[in-house]
Amino acid sequence: MNPERKVLVTGATGFVGQVLLRMLPPSTHTIGRSKPIHPCTFFELDFNDSLDYATAFDGVEVVVHCAARVHIMNEESKNPLEEYRRLNTYATLHLAKQAAIKGVKRFIFISSVKVNGESTSGRSPFTADDNRAADDFYGQSKSEAEEQLLQLAKDTGLEVVIIRPPLVYGPGVKANFSALMNVVSKGIPLPFGCINTNKRSLVSVDNLVDLIVTCIEHPKAANQVFLVSDDHDVSTSEMVREMAKALGKRDWQIPVPLWCFKLLGQILNKEPIVGRLIGSLQVDISHTKETLNWHPPQTLEEGFRKTANAFLQSKNKEQ
């Protein structure tokens, strides 16, 4: 990447933003509530739909917008959709409009595969050309942001690039991936032996950041939607096997029939969670590879090994 090209990153203290910032020069601008640990030009500005970001855009050619309201497990808001829209839609468009006014050339929006939907069970993998079909509030807010950003591109000439990642993992990952890795690390029998025909697309944070950096420079990225993955889809059983191998643990999976999981989901009112466990969610990244001549530099096996090493180091520090 051209070191003279000045980039502004939002969400630079987040999971993806931290890794991205390490790949960019210290002249990179960031906005947020707290200063990142990596060298950058920091502007202490809260991300919302009313602030003036003019000073942060000085000399900036490209914005990479990673900040977002992500999934809230125990949602307490009376109007969760509006809360998601407030940051993921309204604040995003406000930032992009100001970027266009200040002469920023390109706006890269880190969206989500949830814009496409929740499952590809019984159908072909999602593609960048598929109609948006978000099933939850988070996906809907991202979908609305995409639509408005692409319209802004037509109205102003601002180049908009949309990247839709599936589940992102890597060192320091939290939530379900971390919870599953923790269980696998115990070396106990796990009931996933029969969940071996579904397929899930994953992307390591290193591969996602590599694509973002590619999109900062590549002329053909303008006004395109890109799906991204490690280009190696796995079943739940395969994912557990790869985790066990990366952790140096025995892969011990009991063949519990799928109907048991479905029944348990109904009894516990956890059908969406079970659906994600036993179902498929695949993305087709052909358009990304062909348009940008891009291929994920890190294999899934390498990504799992790097994630497992960081997980084990963290566990050792806790002891």
C-alpha cells in the first residue's frame, strides 16, 4: 500500500480495527472514545449521527468504517431496531456525507453477511449479487446503510466499497467461537460427530484485513460489494476437529443424531442457536477473487493455529 495515502479508520479499538491499524502507517487518522494502542493520529470524537468530523478528514483519501453496534445478547432496548439504525445506518450515512463534502475519494464499509440472510441450508452459497434478505435487526440496519451508501455514491461521486464478512475469528476473538474453543480445549467428548454435512464459511481477521487493505488501493473495488472468507468451508464437526488439532487435543466427537439437537432447541426455545449449529451459511467469493485478483493469504488451518496459540497463552496468564 502507498504509505503516502492517508486513511481514516473508525472502530480502531475493535477486533478488526486493531489488526487493520497495525497494517497502516502512523499517519492514519482514527476517531473514537479512546485512543488505540497502535501509533496513529487520534481524534477523540464519539461516533454518532450529529458530530462534525471535518478536522479528522484533513488530507484523508480513504475512510474504512469498522465501527458498529454489534449483536446484544440480552437486549433491553424497547426499540432495538432503532438502536441498531442509530449507529449502523444513520451515523454511517452522516459520516459518509461529511467524507464526500471534504473530498474523500473512497469509503469502505464493513458490513455483514447477515445482509444476505442467516442460512444457506438447502440452497446455493450467497453471492454478492443476491438480493438483500436480512433476518434480524442488526442485518437490517447494515442492509439499509448499504443501500443508502450506494445511492450516495451515485449522487456525489464518492467511491463506496462494501465488504460482507461471515464469522470473523482470530487471536482474541470472543463470543461463540471463543466459547467453543474453550470447550474443545478441555479434551472432553463432544456431541458433534453427526454434524458433518453442513458447511460454514469463516474468515480469519488477517484475511479480512488483507482484503480491506487491497480495497484501499485497488481501482476496480469502487462501488462494489465483496463477500469474503478463508475459501475453505467446514462442517461443525470439521471445525471442532481443526480446533482440536490446533490446540493439541484429541478430537473426540460422539455421533449424536441431528434430531436430538432440533428437539433440544424446541424444548429450550433455542431453535435459532441450534439452527446455526447444525445448518449451513456459505458465501461464494468468486466475484472478490476475480475482480481484485485477490486470494486469502492465510489458510484456515493457519488461522486456527494462530488463534489457538493466542488462546492458550491467555489461559496460561490466568493461571
